[in-house]
Amino acid sequence: MVSPSSVRLPQIPAAEEHAPILVEDKGIARIVTLNRPRVLNCINLEMVRILCNLYEQSEGDENVHFLVLKGNGRVFCAGGDLRMFYNAQKAAADDPSTTEVVYSKYWLDYHAATYKKPLIALWTGLVMGGGAGLTVPGRYGVATEKTVFSMPEAALGLHTDCGSSFWLSRLPGHLGEYLALTGSRLDGAEMLACGLATHFVPLERLPELEKQLYELSTGDLVAIENTLNEFSSPAATPGEKSILHRTDAINKIFSKDSVEDILAALEAEFEESGEDWAKELIKIFKRSSPMGLKVTLVSIREARNKTLQECLRTEYRLTINALCGTISKDLYEGIRAIVVEKDNTPKWNPPSLQEVTPEDLKRVFQPFKESLELQLPLKNPRWSGKFLQSWNCEGQTVH
């Protein structure tokens, strides 16, 4: 077996410009570009496989001091390729490759969160779902005035995944519940203000920032941070209509014990104030998957007392159960209605919050047999050996 430290990845030649991941070395930096702009750089299995190997190789390459992650086109990444799951739904219960992408992506998210070299994400445009899970845990996240962050999974019948229950639950107050349950968007200034981004750089200055990063002679954190700080605009502040100016109301409402209570509090807020933001959130709740909402709230609440590893293992169970339709096939119905056919009239099952039972929730959170679990290093913070050695391909058909 070739040692990762002996591998120097080749540059991507012009003939391979349509590869889903572009890799280029400039000085001591390795530039990794998500390259599916026609589908908003959504992540599929091929990309996950490439990134898993790339991260492992780059971490052991003494010539690479830090990684810069970018998206080709006007967006960074709009999340996972939902059509991939929808098209494979009939095979989800029987084909291990259907769940390989979930296992590998969660491993990749953990690897990014514990990476031994600086990861610098340049968020231009959308950063959503799995794209956020891949980069928010990294050391540096650079937002711009064009950045748009969102975690819309609950509306689709899923849950906030890719490790996001961990870092959303650690945002100020109950902002995490608000973002997870509503899928509401934050701009770059709001990301900086709440701690999701480490820096805010005007879009027009990004090329110059990149140029200086690639001219660095050391990957020392001080040198990187000095460069980022030089271009960062600490004066970037949320606009007048930002939800961050309503943190008292958000904390009061989203601290309630149940989704039903949160919705009731929103309705009371709208009745009292008549403000549009409360009205819009009520609409979001009423058109979202009841199962997705309830699973998401439990996941975020439990995550506050869990490690990242424990959160990822829980999210893995939830995702596999959603793919296999253990309780509900809302995930596929949500993708059909919102992404594929775009009629925006999903038929959820269970159809109401009241019909999602405690027994349903208990079942989807129930641990699998250990051989079927996501195999993460629960005691030691780093991997020993390749992640594929921990993937039980015979055991990923969960019912």
C-alpha cells in the first residue's frame, strides 16, 4: 500500500475540467473546487469518494500546508444531490451503495472537523445542507455579501444532518432550533454575527485574498489569520430586518418543549404583533413534514449534551431510517414535491404533528446493532486506518 504522505496528487488537466472535483496546487496550498455548477455543486457519491481520498492524502502530504475549498460558479454548494436518493429509493433497502454515500459523507464531515491542517472555505452564494456540514466545522469559513446559508432538511421530511445538530445546538440561545426547524436563510453578515463564519470578505476582494494566501510561505495559523484579517470586514453587520435583531422573541418561542408548543407560540406572537416574520414562519411550519419537524427538534435538543461523534452516529441512524422508510417515506415525498415534480404539494404521512407518536420517534432514534452503526472513534479524536475498513457493506440494509 502506498503511504498517503508519499502521494502527490496531479493537477487537473484542461481535458478534465468537467471532473466533479478540481484539484490544483499553488505554492503550499491545495485548492479543492466543487465542480457541478449546473446542479449548484450538489454533492453525489462520486464526489464524496474523491473527497474522502483527497482529504486523507492531503493530510499526509508534507508539501500541502492548508486546503482552500471553493465552488465553481455562483454558489459554493446547495447540499446533497437529492435526485440521487430519489432515483435510488427502490433500492435503498437492498443496495449497500445507496447508503455508502451517507456513511462516507458522515466520515468526511468528521474528518473535516478534526483535520490536522487548516481548512479554509470560501463561501460564495449558497452554502446549504451537506455543503455546510463539510465546511462549517473547518477552521475558517469566509462569507461574502452574496453568501446564503440554510439548512432546509426538515421541510423535505429529513432532519438537520452531516453533523449540523452538533454545531447548530451550540449557536447563541435557541437560534439553532430556529434555523433547523424553519430552514430560514442567513446572509454573510448574519453568519459572521452568530459565529457560523469566521470572516466576512467583500466578494470583489476574494481574488486578491486568494492570491495572497497562495503566496504564503508557511501554513502557520498566525500567517493565515493575519492574511484573512487583512481582507476581512469586521464592520459587516446584519441588516435592519435581520432575525438576529429579534433574538428575545426567537429564544422565547423556540425554547418551547415541543413543535406544537413552538407553533402555538408563533401564532400567539403573530396575533399580538401582526409582524410578517412570524406569519411567514407559521406558513413554513404548516407546509413542512410533521415527522421531519419532530425528529429535528429532538435531534437538536439532544445534541447539546453530545459530542460531535455521538451526534454523527445519531444522525446516521436517522438518515438510514429515512432512506429505508422505517416509519415514514416523507423524505421521498418531499423530494418529489419540492425538487423533482415541483408541485409544492407534498402529502405527508403522518399528516399532522399530533399523529407523530412518541413510539415513532423512539424507533427512529433507537441505536442499531453495533456492526450497523457509523464507526467513529468515540474515545480518540482521530482515525487509525481508512474509513472504508470500518464500513460494513453487508450491514447497511436496515429495516
